[in-house]
Amino acid sequence: MERVRATVALDCTLSHAETALPAVFESRRDARGTIRWPLRVSLEDFGLPLDVDLEHQVEIHVERRRDEQNLNEVYAIDWRASDDGPLPDFQGHMILWAEDDPSCCYLELDGTYEPPLGRLVGAAFDATIGHLIAERTVKVFLDDVADAVSAKHSGRT
């Protein structure tokens, strides 16, 4: 298992984020009850002179909880590719937290995945570029979630 982690700042209070985040996921739920989200990464992020994004649709399962100290919202989160592409399954958790400034808070995603393509090929791919793709994909996903939370805060959705 490989670990990835990312954190983004949200330009809203913790209480707003705690209300908006579940609404963001619910707004992505389809008629069958499945939350779908496009995961993407730009090839430009890896020094390739191509303005091309790789994108895979994932099905997300989210379960809202409180942390062990009952201080922060925690969301168990996992996803798997909607198709049979080479995207690894992911299991982890999101947490909303704040520090001293009450006007902003943070959203963090921490989790693990098993590199695709089998044990030997997957491990070699992950060691060369796969882990960088995973880190960047998680960061872009978290940025997208943060943008959606901010849009709810500003009344754009």
C-alpha cells in the first residue's frame, strides 16, 4: 500500500465547511445513489509540453464521522474507477480543521492505494512516476472539493 496526503485552505469558517462539504458530495449523487467525481491530472504537471488532462470517473463512498476526540468532522472516503481503467482504488479519510484564524479552515485528505498493473509492474511504475501522479491527482481532487465548498459559501451553487 502507498500513502498519499494533501491539505488545502478554505476561505470560510469551519462551521460553514462542516455544512457545505456534505452538500457538495450530495450534489454529485446520481439517481442510483452513487457519488461520481472526475479525477484528473494534467500532463503539463510532469514536464510534458502537452495541454492534456488525463481524466477518470470514480465512484465515491463517503461516511461522515467525528474524530476520536469529538473535535473535528471526519469523512471516511474511498473510491474506485467507474470503468476498468488502470486507476487504483483509494481508501482514506478527509478531515476539516481550523487553527487560530476563525475566518478560514483546512481540508485534508489522507489515504492509501495499491498501485495498479500487478505487483512487479505496478511497483516499478509507482516508483518512477505513478506515485507522483497519485499525489497530483489527490491534490487536484481536494482543490476541486475546496472550490465546490467555496462556491456554496459564496452562494454560487
